[in-house]
Amino acid sequence: MRVVKIVLCGEGGVGKTSLAHRFTKGVFPRDIRLTVGIEHFTKVVKIAGENLKVVLWDLGGEYRFRFLAPVFLRGACGGVFVFDVTRVSTLYKLNEWLDIFRQYVGEVPSVLVGNKIDLKNLRNVDRERAEKYAVSRGFLGYYETSAKNNEGVDEPFIALLEAIVRYT
């Protein structure tokens, strides 16, 4: 079975770990804390008739963990870049993550994910702004999710895996 490494990138508190839990285990952890260092999640997914062992690497989003980026990114086949739709700064901080990602991994497929869409009254990044950002930075696409409510969680991962299978 082919192993596919996907890295989750973004600032602390945007919901990377919650998305990983929801995608791989089907649950939303209520007592989650900020990731310290790196966490791994796995799931077997069938794409285009091929079983893939997907390994999600989740790096703590705080700046103090950036020194782990070269190890974290090495061998990645794709990236999921996550921001919190209630915090504009988390979208634009992805510029730093994307530059580091491309420095160590190159031009592999990646998707942009706006998480926490369940917080409608607190939303500060509209879909149009995020879609424009996705196009300007060369993402395969933009997806909106709520890990809490299990909305749209599978779509960015499946789209990314389909692209990885197509290009490799």
C-alpha cells in the first residue's frame, strides 16, 4: 500500500488538529489543546481504485515550533493550509507557511481551508476574499469546513489526494 504524507500548515488555534481528528477518526475532540511539536494521524483511503495510507503530519502552529519545519515537511506529497475564518491574520500568516513549504517541498499540490464556518456571527474572512487568495497563491482550490459540525471536512483531503494520485 502506498503511503502518502500530507502536512497540515497554519497558525495555532485554527483547527488543524480538530480537522485531522475529524477526517481520520470521525470525531471532534472537545478537550483539545494546542499541539506541542508534531502529531501524526493515519487513515486508509481509496482513490482512483488505489488504497492509500494517508499520514497527516500536524505541526504545532506557534512560532516556537518552526525550527521543526524541515523535518516536518521532508517527503510531503501535499499540503493542507488552514486558517480560521474568524481571524483575518491567520489567512495572511499562511504566506510564511507557504514560503517555507515551497522552500523545502517544492511545487506539490496544496489546498486552502477556511475552518470554523460554524461561527457565522464571528466571521471576518468572506469566501470571495479567501478564493482570491487561493488563486493568487496557486492552491488547487479553496474549501470551507467546520470540524466541530463535520461540514465539508472530507472534501479538501479527497481533492488533494486525487491530485496527488494524478500527478505521481
